[in-house]
Amino acid sequence: MGFKNYILVCGGTGCESSRSDQIYHSLIDEAQAQGVSDQVQVIKTGCFGFCEQGPIVKILPEDSFYVQVKPEDAKELIAEHVIKGREVTRLLYNKAPRKAYEEVEDIKFYQKQLRIVLRNCGSIDPENIDEYIAADGYKALEKVLFEMKPDDVIEELKTAGLRGRGGAGFPTWMKWNFTKQAEGDEKYVVCNADEGDPGAYMDRSTLEGDPHSVLEAMTICGHTIGAHHGYIYIRAEYPLAIHRLEVAMKQAREYGLLGKDILGSGFDYDIEIRLGAGAFVCGEETALLQSIEGHRGMPQPRPPFPAVKVLWGKPTVINNVETWANVAQIINKGGAWFASIGTADSHGTKVFALTGKICNSGLVEVPMGTTLREIVYDIGGGIAHGKRFKAVQTGGPSGGVITEENLDTPIDFGGLQKIGSMMGSGGMIVMDEDDCIVDVAKFYLNFTVDESCGKCAPCRIGGKSLCNILEKITQGKGEESDIQQIQQIAHAMRIGSLCALGQTAPNPVLSSLRYFPEEYQAHIHDKKCPSGKCKKLISYEINPSKCIGCTACSRKCPVGAISGEVKKPHRINGNVCIKCGVCKETCKFGAIEIH
Amino acid sequence: MAKLSLSDLRSIREREEKNLKKRDIHGRTVHVVVAMGTSGINAGAKLTLNTIADEVEKKGLDNVIITQTGSAYPNPEPVVEVFSPKQGLVIYGNVDKETAVRIVNEHLAEGRILEDKKIELKEEE
């Protein structure tokens, strides 16, 4: 007998950390215990993207979208939904049941999305190669091995206009073509899965949810350029993605989709995983290739470009995970189809990891040309807790802030560059009025200073100096000349650093300086932090007209800085106060103010 | 030697596609709802549901969604609703195994309503 219900449980890292693995097993156990295991199939899928509401469980064919599910809910889901056919209303996203034959109501979070890269995430079991094959998997490889010539593949990518999704946006077909034309009998294919931007997890989710899409694309590339060996460079901090990749590679080898004489075509190809230790600089391709060879991950001068001569001194194609995940679709549906999506400058879609002060944080994939406003307000649901929007940081520590006035800029490679940010790998961090822009710039700079490999002086020394200046400003010791000095150092770093890490490290500072000069001025001139973040520039005070003397704050204060008699207004001793903010969170009357 | 030939891969895809398609709810327009409350199950709705599911699978009807609902229906149970965009909502009563097979073969597969089994019911509360 066929299954009547299919239960899809999100198996992304986000949901797994909220015990989705336990939910998965509880559902199987409960189905068994309640005697319906022959009627229901429980499947662990990749990330649904709607991480804010995780763990997510979706039951088909009713398309019931259950959110924030706990392992304890498994019993009820099986008893109520599967056996009695009644949706468990309290766990539904929209909390309202609907009649079975009503139109499937779309959740706003998904309405403006278009899923190409994430097409299989949340719908197939990533640890089952048969499901990938069923979803048109390895069809593109068939086509490439038996119907297309290598030049046709490159031509298709050229028509598609696919550009590298790792950040720089270099045309993928050109990379492949250079390597194809490069002389040599040994060539390599590399997948850059060293995702390091704070808050970005697109690549991790793609590998966790659809590992075969990357393996298939790398094999296609191998055949096209004449390589027989591929490497996936992934950080050891992604254990689940590594596990899924290993399972996928094992299954592909069992089927002979990796290994010798693939599908009887005579083409040999295999892939190896190389674990990185999680250094941000190893996302830079020359550093990454050094690390694969077993050297210290430090960037190398270019030329020679990887396409011509790099890994083990051989020509190498290196693409980012998201770029790879587009390839099979382009071969299947044609370059013209891909080119019809997006803008003139950038075709296709882009996956963003939407995080920060936003209602619906999660993974979103939108056509290029979607505006930031649509992403933040329509998909993201706006700013959390009714606060005011301040800015979005795109491009991670190499990018910049985008403010209210540029929210309607269509997002593509060129568009973001024009407004002083960059596409980057796709991290998107939303800030609200409570975030201090100088503090944010300092955060990013601290990150790049930590992650700098130390090879070039402009990056090593420049970054640290910039950090010191920002630290000074946030401590209220800023001087007028600091701004000019920031610009000078930034300029030196930009022209003097070898790799993109150093060249772009000053971007967060420069871009925040460009859009929020008044906030820097407030710190430097008035010694004030308008958003109340910089501790040295603020003081907590109790408004005596609002304080009723409930003593709640004085009991919570970790340093005993608050004194006063019961039922009489209290006072904060500024010399003792460590500005931790606990009193403000505790006070129910809004009596504690930041000055 | 290749482990999997091209035709092997294609037959795996063909086989698995059918399974995966069962999960795909897009483009499915016909909905069958079986009332599975306590009284419905008592009247044999479980057999009805299983029969419909089996027959739909046998016939390979891929535009059908089968779901369950609670009771809220008076007699004559087991009750089955069939909704299709063309014919709207039709409700059947006393759906035993034999009728269940007929619903699939006649109504779902060929679009002929089983007039003898049709009942008129007020909408559930």
C-alpha cells in the first residue's frame, strides 16, 4: 500500500540545533507505536529557509506547515494529523486550519522567492541519491557526457551569463574556458565551500540540503575542461554538511557516478574532501589552493591565475558552492532560460542569508534585481519589535551599509557596487535604530584584523590601526583628525594589500562614514553615542517622576550601584555603574533612561 | 566497467520519479476527503480510506489528493467528499469497500458521478 502522508522534517543545521533530529526519530517511533508506520513516510530534508520559525515540519498532501515543533509534539502530530486527519492548529504557522480542497495558501515569506539553487532543499532527502535522481538529478551529466561537446557546455554557460556567486562575480564560462584551453594533461576542479562571512550560511545549507547538485556540477566541469580530479574545500566547522557530502559521494561511487568509466562513457572522475580549519582568508582562492596543497593558507600574487597554473602547479577551475549549484539547471533548462531571469547585468537568482534585527530571519533566494525593500519588508517581514530600520550590511566584512534611501536599488552585482557595497557571498545583516554604526564598523574590522593572515603590512598594520582609531572614537576620545586618518589608512590598505581581504577590509568603515557622517561627528564632537551602544559615552539615570521605588532594579544590579528607599525614587551611582543595562531591562515603568 | 549504464540510471529515475511525484502537491486538483471521526472509523471508514488510496495508486491517478477529516458528519457514514474544479463538491454516503472502488474507477478516473450513492449534506459546522 502506498503512503498516505509524507512528513518532511527540516534537517538543516539550524533546525538540528533545535532538536529536529529528535523530532524525526520521535515521529518514526510514534508512527510505529500507533500502528501507522505503513501509512506515513518520514523524510529528513535540507533547509526550508524559514529558519526563524524552526524546527519546521511539513506534512503532505495537506501541505500543513508546522513551525517551532518540539520532539514532544510528535505523538500529537501522528495521533491527530496522520490518524484522525485533523491539523494540529497550535503548531501551524498561520494557526488556522483550512479545508482540504482550498487553494494552498502561500506564506508571504516564500511568495517573492524563486528557487533554483535551493530547488531541492526542503523537498528531497539529501542522504538518498535516488531522490536526487528522481528530481532530474544527473540528467545534466548524461547530457554532457553523451550529447554535448565540451565547447557546447561552455557556450551554454556563456549564454546563461552565470557569474561567480562567491562575491566577485567573475563570468563562470570564462574561468572554465581558460582552464580548458590551458595546456597540460592534469587539471583540477575545486569547490570553494569555505564560507566565512559572519551570519552567512547559504553554502552550508546548499551542501546540507542538496549535496549531489554540487557533485554533479563538478563532474560536468571535469568533463568539460578535461580534469579527472576534484576537491571540495570545506571548513571543519560544518560537520553536518561534511557528513552529507560524504554520504552523497559514497552513494555516487556505488552507482558509478563518480569513479572510473562514469555511465559507460569512458570518463573517469573523482572528488576528494579537504577540510579547512576555518580561517576566513582561506575563502580567498589562492590561499585556499595553498591550503589544499597542505601549506599555510596565505594568498599568493596573481598572475598566474588559478585557471592557468595553480593547484599542484596545474590549471584549476575554482567556483563557489552556489555557482556550482546553478550549473546542472543551466544545462537542463538551457542558458537562455537562465538569462531570462534577473537583470541585464546579473542573471539568475541569488541566495541571501537574512539575519539581524529582522522578523523572519532565514535563507532566501530571489531573482537578481529584487529590491532590498522587498527582501527586508515583504520576505523578511520588516524590523523586529517595531523598531525603526537603520541599515543593511551586505557583502559581510568586505561590503558596506545600505541605508533607507537606497532600499529601492535593484540588487545585482553592479547595482550594489554603485551604492558602495557589494554582493559578496550573500550575508545580509539588518540593523535597527539601536545599533551604533561606529560600533558595527568596529565589529567588522575586529573580525578582519583577527582573520588577516599577516602577510602584507598594509593589511596587518593598517587594519589594527583602523581598529585602534575606532576604539578611541567609541571611548569618547576621538579627534577631528581621526576621520582623515581613517581615509588615508584605508587608501593604503586598498592599494597595498595583496588579496581582497586586505583591500576590502576598510569598506565597512568607509561606507558607514559615507552614509552616517553625523553619527561619527556625534561620537567625536559631542562625545555622545546616539543609539546608546558605546558604554563610555552613555550613563544610566533614573527618572524620579517615573520611578515608584519597587526596588526591582536594585535587586538585579550586579554591582550594587542602585540605592534608595522602598516606594521612593531610586538613584544610580555613576561611579559604580558598569552600564550593563540589566536595570533598564528589569524596570517595568520605563523609568531608566540612557543619557 | 561502468557500474551503472545510462539506461540503468534512466530506469532508476523513472522508478523514483513516481515516488517523488506522490509528494508533489502542485497541479493536483481533485481532492478526496474521508471523514475519519470515531463514528466514521466505527462504520468502516478506515477500510474505505485504504481502499481509495490503494485504488488511486493502482490506477496511477496523479492529480488526486486524499486527506482525512474528523467527524462532524451525521449518518450515513462512512462519508467521502470528492471535490474537483469541474464538478464541484460531491458527497457520498455509506461508502463501503465496493463503493470506494467505484468512486475511484468511475468518478475520479472517468468523471462520472455515482448518482445512487450521492447524498446531500449540510455544510459541517
